[in-house]
Amino acid sequence: MAIRALAVQVIAASLETTRRCADRLASLVDDPNLRTDAALALGRIGDQRAAETMFGLVREACTSPGVTEAAESLARHCPDPSPWIAAASEALATAPDSCPTDSLARRACPLAGAFNVVISLGPAAAPIVPDLLDLLSKPAPLPTSCRSWARRRAVTALAAIGPAAAAAVPGLERHASGTEFPGAAVLALAAITGDRAHAESYLDQFPNTVRTAGADLDLMEWLTDHGGLADRHAARLNAMLQRRRRIHPRALRLLWRHQGSDAADLLLETLPAYLTDDLYGPPACTLLTEMGTLAQPAVAALEAIVHRRTRIGMYIGDEDEELRADERLTEAATAALAQLALE
């Protein structure tokens, strides 16, 4: 049995070997000794044969590495959201007991899988709004605790649900003027109400000299999707891009969507250097694809990623995760090359 378990772990370490052995792994999801590793592996590649086992892992607030990723992948393409909603609701109902205040690692949060399920389902997760509101109403003992992170994640889930989460508006308005996670609350208000004023007024309170953080990018992305950036917010984006250390591809994509071909030179100067990064590489590939023929000067850099003979050095902290990150980066670069070849 120990040898079989090790064999499953070896196969599951790689996305490619998981795909090649998917049928064999699917035959193990009912084996009590092997089902978790088999289901997590299948879940990562979106194989719905792992769904039944994953329902249980989410329901039980399992903290095994990979639960969040597998649950997200399966829920996003599920044929029926009902079992996922039931599993996530049961996990969230145990929040006061299962989310310890002394756990600082996100991956250790027992509710992480449930949140990923809700966010992946989006508006279909509307029945779970009362559970999210219950969690949000509980005060966090410490700003840096796991429970505080969970409450912030609940706000993100409400934003993903959108207008169907209208019952959350009063509570979110209080958080928008608070100090715990105001940016996330403002984004949720904008997503639920469709009112640009929430996002615009939040951004307007900061000078352009303030370093743009993740919440700001979230809000600017939402504004771009809902009428576009106002000139004053585009100026804020340009001010951030003047600081050239490590500009997240999300910010570069906003610039591309706002300025189009006028931003091509900056993007071509910046994006190829990001292609060897596990975090920035895949979105950089996606942005190059969106640029179409203007991205042709980056083809050589993409080819270097696809045809390399050694893995890119990554420092995630888990060798198996680093392997899968390398595979995802290669897949993203391959897809970008294929699309650019058609341009």
C-alpha cells in the first residue's frame, strides 16, 4: 500500500503525467487510502470524476495542499453547482470553530477551499450569501489572523456573486469606511450595485504618489470593464508605471486596454523579462497574446521558454508545486505562440 501511495504522489506531482494516467487515478477515488491524492490530482486538471471526493474535502474543511486549486478548477466547470454550494455552506457554517485565530498561513485556513468554490461559481453561488454574511459579521480578534483573512475572502466572494448579494450592501458600506479591508469592500459594493462612484471615490482619496496596491488594481480593472478609466485614474496608472521595478502584468494589461498600440513599446520592453517568473509569466503570456501582431518581437522570448531543456528556477517552497508551475508557464507560452502564429 505504501508503494501504491508513493506511486500516486509521483504521478500527481506533474500535470502531464496526471493527464496521461487520468483513467487509472479515477479508479482510485473510492479507495480510502488513496482517494485524497488521486482526487486532488484529477481536480487540478479539471477532471470531474474527482468531484464527489472533492465535495467531501471541501465540506470537511480539509487543509491538504492543493485542495483550493482542485476545488476551484472543478467548480468553475461543474455541470451542477448544487453539491458545491452545499459543501461550501457546510464548511462556512463551522467557521467559528474551524478558523483558528493563531494560523497566519493562508493555505492552512480550513475555509480556503470553500471560498474558492464560491468565487468560481460566481452568481450561481447566490444561495450561500447568508453564510458569508454570518462570517462577515463576526469580529476578527487580530488584524493579521487567519479569521481576518477569511473575512476578507468572504468579501471577495460577495463581489464574485454580484447583484444577487444585494443583502450585503449595508455591511459592506460599513467596511468600506473602516480600516480592515476597505478596498475589498469598495470593490464588492461596485460589483453588487454596478455604481462606478464607489470605486472612483475610493481611488480619488489617494494622491498619485501613493504606491498602487492590489486593491487599486482590482478597482481599476472593474472600472475598465464598466465604462473605462477616467483620465484622472489613467494618470494614476501612468504614475505607477513610472516606477519600473516590478510592474505587475495586470497593471500593464490595464495600460494596454486603455492606450492600445500606444503602449506597445513599453509592454515589449517589459514583458519578455517576466516570462521566466512563476507568478508574472502566465499573465505576461496572456497579454502578449492579446497584443496580436504587435507582439511579434516577443516571439523569440516565448520560443525560448517553450524549447528550453531545463526547468526555470522557482522558489515556491514545494518541489511538486514548482514543477506544476513550470508546466503551466510552458503551456501558457505554447498557447501564446500558437495564437501569434495565426495573426
